[in-house]
Amino acid sequence: MDTLDGLARLNPSYKSEIDKIKVPDFSHFIKYYYSRNLPVVLTGGVDHWKAIKYWSPEYFQEKIGEQIIEVQCDRSKSTEFERKAGQYKTKMSMKEFVNKVNSVESSNDFYMTANNTKSSFEGVAKLYEDIGEFAKGYVQVDRINTQSFLWFGPKGTFTPLHHDLTNNMLIQIYGRKKISLISPLQVPYLYNDKGVFSDVFNPDDPAERAKFKLLQHTTKLECVLEPGDAIFIPIGWWHYVESLDTSISITFNNFNAENGYSKGFVR
């Protein structure tokens, strides 16, 4: 892993900057990014979505305000809110949640995440009329509704260091998000203690960098997603995410390519 990491660092797209390009043909994406396990920021893939034009907290309130959704609450009580996500689930109307989001300047205490979306499909179904295929040929169209996950919360929401067990695309719809990534080849320095999680909550925290000294050997890639931008997060890439504004995002993993690589993963 150390040798492969050293070789990979010869490529700027691996060690210092994420390519940002207009969404290419799917075959190009597969050849240069998906198959090479390299992240990339893509523009223009969702310009045709109504969501880009209309989605906002106020639109959600108007469109599905009375619908009951599931969200995470009381996340400030523990840094393990992702590991123990089931303990932080609660239900409320979308109207109530929008009011909570609009009531704070910044907070990490409440957030609607992908896991919550799975339990809220009935409530958010009307919103999915505003999304569609990503570019052309990227996704399995018949699975758009079941494999597209909504993230919605205030400025300040933070997803701690972890990696995913599928290749994912994160699409920014409203507001901005900062994405930080670290290659899976650098896992020896990431204090992976259980499953997809690390003892490290936020690698940018000086106190944590002082405590977890191996972090000095990692190389971070970072970008800020604007509305309409999408980032491909390859399987195994460690990442942590911060909302710089009130934020609405969609993630999907139903690519028109093999994405079942986690079958042998030992939790």
C-alpha cells in the first residue's frame, strides 16, 4: 500500500487537486475515474433537473410541509452519532424541520441524512418528481427513486471521517458543501478502529492532529461544491463533509457499472 501510495502521489489528481470537468461521456468517466478509483468533480450533469431551479427549504415546506419525515436530532450529545445513528432518529413534519433549519445560523445538532431518507420515501416522494437521470447513461434509470438519497440541514452540519462501501456520486442542489478526501491507500495512518469508521472525528482539528500523530503522513484532497456540482467519491476513499450554508444534496450509487464490491468486507 505504501508503494502504491508513493506512485499515486506522482499524479496531481491524487495528491493535491481534484479534477473538475464538464460531465463527459460515461465511457470516458469509467476509463479515467471509476476504474482507476479516482475522485472527480463534474459539472453540467443535472442542469436539466427542476430541483436545481426550485429546491430550497421554503419550497420543501410548500411542497411537502405536512409530510412526516425522519431526521437525526441531538447529534451534539456525542461524536458517535453516525456509528449509532439509530439512537438519534426522530420523526417530525417537513414544516417543523424547515422551521428548525431556519431558526439557527449554524448547527450540527439536526440533519436529514441518507439513512433517514430510506425511512422517509413516502413523505418525500413528490420531491423526486424534480430529479432525473444524471447526464446520459450514468445511472440505472429504474432505480433513481430507490437509490437516490436526500441530505438536508443547516449550515454547520458535519459528517465525520469515514469511508463508504460503494462508489457514490454526491450532487449539490442548494447551498455549498466542503468535501475532504483521503485515499484508501493511506488507511494505515487513519486509525480505522471499527468497520468504516475512524477514531478520528475531524482530521482538520489541531487537537486531534496532535493526538493522532500518524495523520501527518496523509495527503488530503479538498473541494467546495457549488449548486449543480457533483463529486464522484470512489469506494474506500475516506472523507468528511461540512455544510458551508444551509444545504440540500442528493447522493446515488446506482451506476450503470459494477458496484457490489463490498460483499467481502469484514465489519
